[in-house]
Amino acid sequence: MAVLTRGRGVLLVLLLGVLAVGAWALWWEPGHVRVREVELAVPRWRPEHAGLRVAVLTDLHVGSPYHGIATLRRIVALTNAARPDLVLVPGDVVIQGVLGGKFVPPEESAEVLRGLRAPLGVYAVLGNHDWWLDGPRVARALRSAGIPVLEDTAVRVTARGKPFWVAGVSDFWEGAHYVPGALRPVSDDAPVLLFTHNPDVFPLVPARVSLTVAGHTHGGQVNLPLVGRPMVPSRYGQRYAAGLVVEGGRHLFVATGTGTSILPVRFRVPPEVVVLVLRPER
């Protein structure tokens, strides 16, 4: 009888543990967006631009569970409170097909994103979900809200009296992702900050670029102890799943975003706006 009682106790503890993890992954973590600052030392970055703050709002997936228009307004407010110099939106503003979600028109989301404030500007590229809905429509909505969409092109930005370039590369799955085209406008030796939706573009990026910023992976949405991230939508598996990657002196940062796709689950991959604080390598 004692053994039976003890066995029931173990089962009860296991059941409670499963329920707790499920509640965390399905409700608590996906519904609580945070802002995280990450300081990066990157190559070919000018001393005059040391401390430049770049906010990354990727994979917003507006309409996914816990991420409707009200949450987007909160994300914009949190981003503005972090006082970024520059804001990058690396795609997937919209969502289709996520369990428990509701489609939100890109025009409605873009009007909220109009509220972003950054002295050096707000720039976007399109993600695969944006293209699956209607790429030109999403691009028009963003541009109508005053947010330039940099699809395989670049713009020159001046900060503290010195220029740098912001280059946007179109989506690896649905766009041309033509890196030479994105860099074609670069006409001097100023640093280049390149951003794109899918990090699988990174092997195509030359060492001329100081930093590549991407999203798309959601960090796998689930990061299991000892196992890692079982499902990452990348041909490279976990190689470009999240955070800083340095290969051959080239730097990539993959932001895990705020929304969810397919399943409304996040476990040990909290939804976040990342503020990159850039400094030159010593």
C-alpha cells in the first residue's frame, strides 16, 4: 500500500509539472514581451558611432495569440522608451494559420508602427509570411506609414557627423535575396549594417558588412534543456537559431522576435524586442 501511495504521489508531481510547463509555454511566456539590450563589438564600426542603439522588431506576427493590435501598441511604446537611434523591422508583420490566432490587416498594423520614434529612421524588409499574404500590399502599408522598405537596396545614414549604410536584403525563401544588389548603392568605405528576414542569407554576405541582422527562426520557439531547439526553420539547423554568430570574422545577430507561428508556444525563448548597442572592435 505504501508503494502504491508513493507511486501515486510521483504521478501527481509529474502531472503538476507537465501542467505547469504547459501553462508557461502556452500562456505566460508567449504573452509577456520584454526589451533586452545586447552590446556588440563589430568590425569596421567607427568610433564616432560607438554606443549607437539599434532596436530590432522582428516576426511581429500581429494576430498570433497574445499579439493583437493592443500588444503591438505596447511593443511600440516599449521600443520608444528604450530610446533607439535606429529601428529595424526584419519582416513577418502578418500571420496566417497559427492556432488560436486572428488575421490582422497589414494596414492596421502599419498605422501602429507609424508611432515608432528613432532619429535615424525606421526601416523594414519583408518576410516569408508577408509574401505569402501579399508582399506588395504589406510593402505599401509600411511605406504609407512612413517606413521605407529596403528590398535589395541600401540607404546612407549620417550619425554624429559620420555616415554608415543600412542595407536591406529580401527574403531568402520568397525574395531575390540579391546581396550584391543590396550593396550596389554603397559608394564609399563607410560601415554597412545589413538586415534581412531569414539568416540563411548570411553565407552570401561579404566581410565588407560590419553586422548582419536577421529574424525568422523565432529561436525555434522552444529551447529544451540538454536538447536545444528541436525545430528551427533553417537549412542550417541550429547554426543560425538565435543570438550572435561569428564566422570567418563576419558577424550575424539573429533576433527571436515577438510573435509565434504554427503553434502558439514559446518555452525558454521569450518574446522580445532586442536593442543592439554597437561598438567598434578593439
